[in-house]
Amino acid sequence: MLFDTHAHYDDERFEEDREHLLASLPEKGVGLVVNPGITLETSRMAVAMAHRYAHVYAAVGIHPENCHDFTGAQIDALRELAKEDKVVAIGEIGLDYYWEENPPRELQQEVFRAQLALARELDLPVIVHDREAHGDTLKIVQEFPDVRGEFHCYSGSPEMAQELVKMGWYLGFDGPITYKNARRAPEVVAVTPLERMLIETDAPYLTPVPYRGKRNDSTYVYLVAQKLAEWKGISTEEMVQAAWDNGKRFFAIT
Ligand code: NI
């Protein structure tokens, strides 16, 4: 069975068929999904979906792109939400220096640190978003040596991947590894042990080839596994099984 460790079914692009699609995932070979929130509201939606579907788990967090109006009260709200059944991580949190209109870097860093501290307090793993912010993201997670986590849709260097592996962290791989311009990904995969790899869609975004341009969903995560298997020199079945075991271990799902 496939474990998609990162999908956003709270997204409006699933408005029309969300319940039908979620209900149909197990019969399509997707046995587990983790849905991270990107705001308080979507974190609440993620928890509600996890309560409705046995195969869906939730993470709660505030994404760096959505932290303009951050207050300490939001941390309190996340803390309460994180105590709910089936919340397995704090995420999606991190830094995003890509978009000009994003909140100021200092604010992003403050919100990131506050949520890492929450993860430490609650003893939960974190799901980290790092876009064009590799140095600062690594530096900040290293301030929290007790927190373990995953770099979702990993886009850093092979050297940074090795550093994260040494720290006990996991790396998430998504549709972009199937794109023609994925030059660094094979090098990253070469230095990442199989037991630290997670497969993700980031649905509805980042649809793998050959469906690029269409809306992404968890059924396409096998294309990510296929590409990783090719680079690792193992069968797709072995890759899928490893990613399943890794995901369950990482999120402590029994
Ligand atoms: Ni995401």
C-alpha cells in the first residue's frame, strides 16, 4: 500500500469531490495519508478529515506564507488542536524566501521557532517547508536538537541532506523529482539512506510526470516511488514498502 505523507485535501481544488476522493483512496492502493494544515483553519479541517477517515492523519501548523497576522494565541490554539486524536506532527512550518510578497523573513523565523518549540513541548515530529531558505532553515532546526522532523519536498544540496540524515531527520520526495530539470535529486537520493525516505504528493500541487498540469492526488505518489526506485536500483515494490514502513515509524502510527 502507498503512504502519501503530504497532501492538502483541505484545498479548495478538492471542493467538488473531496469526500468521494478521500473515501476511494484505499481501494486505489493508498493506505495512509498525512494532511498537514497551512493555517489554523486548514489545520482544523485536517483534524476533522482525520476523524472521518481511518486512513487519514493530520498535522497542524502555520505555513510561512500564511503567518502575516501571527499571534501567540495561535500557538495556544495549535497546542489544543495537537492534542486531538490522530494528530501526528506539527506542520507545515518553515521558511519561504521565494515569493516577494511573503511575510518578512524575521517574522517567518519567529513563527518557525515558536512552532518548533511547540513540537518539542508536545514531543511531536515536524514537517518542514524550506523554499530558497536552506541556510536559515537548517540553522534554526539545529537550535532545537531535541526535535526530529522531515524536510518536505527536499530541495537542498546533497551535503545538507547528509547533515540532516546525521541529525536523524527524514527527507520527503515529491513530483518535481520526475521533472526533466531535477538535476540535483539523483545526487541527493544517492546519499540518503532508504530508511530515511518518505514519498509525498503535496496534492493538489506538484503533479508528477506524465500528469503534470493536472490536479495532483495521492494515487500519483507511486510515480515518485517509481523514480526513487530507479535511482536506488531497487524495485518499485521495495521502495513503496520502505516508504510505508518509514512513514509509520516517523509519525508513530501503529
Ligand atoms: Ni505542502
